[in-house]
Amino acid sequence: MKTYTVKQGDCLLSIAAQYGIPWKQIYDHPKNSLFRKKRPNPETIKAGDILYIPEKNIKWVSCQTSNRNKFVKKGMIIKLRLKLMFENKPRSNESYRLIVNDTEYKGITDQNGFLEERIPSESKKGKLFVGINQDVYILNIGSLDPIEEISGKQARLKNFGYYSGSVDGIDGPKTKAALEQFEKEKKYSLNDS
């Protein structure tokens, strides 16, 4: 059995696709019980986490050798979910165009400013155009650490313009001051964003 050290931008689906096995087989493996305890939500993993990768189960299929047979491997899909805000208000019912891996997705944000699209698990970059003015956002998909981690808080505060330090995972005075300022101005916890 192999071990895998999670890299920035990885998700369980992309790791599973790399090894050609279902993500649930990795997550539910008994040797990953400590990982599951630390990360009860399989959608939030962090660079540096260690995963045990079980052996690939080989699937045998009977078929006629004299016939032409076609086997198709399904790609793995993840859900990209974003909440779009402008001046503390959700960007409700606004049209958007999302480009990921040369595929274009179009839609309208919901009343809370959310958009959801199903994209390939190996996606790392994207470009989002929102509203009449086609405001442009560059997306680094899977690059945020979980919100429970200091580095996850720092990265979000940096994205919101409240933190100018490095995303180093150290809960120092700059991080605490940025978090206090954010929560005072927004009147809600960063964990709720």
C-alpha cells in the first residue's frame, strides 16, 4: 500500500482519478481512520495531509474476442460552489459565464449569490465573468485550505483584502487583527462566509 502526501490544489476526487480508484475507497480505508477523524468532511483536505492509497481493484469483464468491444471509463466530476458578493450584498440573480478547461458553463446566481457547476475533478484554473459589466474573476480551484486551519482563514482574509501577510498558518498579531477587523466590519464570523 502506498502513501500519498496531499499537495495544494488536490481533492480526494483528483487523487482518486490519479490512482484510478473511487475516492470513497481511499477515504473509507481503515488505514485512513485518523485522516477521517481529522477531516470529517471529505471535501476539505489540506496540503501535507497523508493518505494511504489502497491497491487498485481489477475489474474483469467477459466478452467475445471475435467481436469489437468498447469500454468507456467515466470521468470524475466535482461540484464547484461559489458565493458572489459585492459591497456586503449577495450578487443575486446575475448571469455568469465560467470557463474551466476550455469548457464554458453559463447560468444565473441564486437569490443568495451562489453559483454551482459540476466540473472535472482535475480542474485547477478557471475564469469567471459576472453580470452586465462582465466583471472578471480568476479562479485557483482547490487552492484554499479548510476554514478550520489558520492558513485557510489567512487565505480567505487575504482574498477579502483584510490581510496582507503571508499565508503561513501562524496565528500571529497580523492574523488576529485582520480577523477582528473583518468580523467587526462584516458583523459575522469568517466561518460563516
